[in-house]
Amino acid sequence: MKADKVATAGYIGLMAYHLIGLGTLIYLMFFNTNYNWWNWIYLIPLNFILAELWPFYWFFVWMGWAS
């Protein structure tokens, strides 16, 4: 019974991590952008990487090291 609760808590934590990552991706793609005719080539892949590593991104924003 206890293993089921641990597995459920782990699953909920994993889903929360990815949902926050998805929210970060949406923020980066639509609200924090400065695309032009050439820089989207590297900005869009960089946004996906930052969204997957969202705790680091939001820490840098909090420290004022990122916009």
C-alpha cells in the first residue's frame, strides 16, 4: 500500500515538473520573444532547452541574470 502512494506521488511530481516546463515554453515562445528573419533559427531550439531546464531558467530570472 505504501509503495502505491510513493509511486503516485512520484507520478504527480513528474507531471507537475513537465507541466511547469510546458508553461515556461509557452512563456518563452510567445511572451518573451524578439524574433526576426534570422534569429528564430537558434532561439526556438534554445527555448525548448530552457523549458526542459526550467528550474535553472527561473533561478537566473530571479537573480536578474536573464530576461
